[in-house]
Amino acid sequence: MEEVTITKLVHGGQGLGELSDGRKVFVWNALPGETVKVRVVKKKRSYAEAIAEEVVKASPERAEPREGKLLGDQSVADNDIRGRKQVQG
């Protein structure tokens, strides 16, 4: 697994980072500012897709999941979700 720092969220909710070979990587289950260990699930010539398997350094925006759920909006604090939805419009 490779460590990646997430720089921002992109449309669709994936975090954007960069692999050690310079390719951009779209990461599920990661937030901006986090460093995560990823498992690459799809490789293309100019980018890759991955799943965050471990959070090495969590974002202050990360919230504990309710009812054991790990995916979706529950990983982001409620106030931050409302702010992002207003900005994205």
C-alpha cells in the first residue's frame, strides 16, 4: 500500500491525491488534508482509482461514523457537509 496526501474533494466525493509515480489518484473514503494508505483498484495511463484502507493522519473535519457505517456523508462533520453543498450549489 502507498501513502497519499489528499489535497481536495472532487465531483462525486472522491479525494484527489498523487501517487509516487506522479499519476493523480482518486481516493474513496478520504478527506482533504488527510494522509491515507491506499489500495489501488484501477490503473489508467494518466490516473488511478483507489480506496483508503488506513487513515495515517486524519482531517479535523473527520467525524466518527454512526452505527458502524464507513461510507457516505457520515465521515464528514454535519456542519461541513452543509457548507460544501452550499458552495457546490
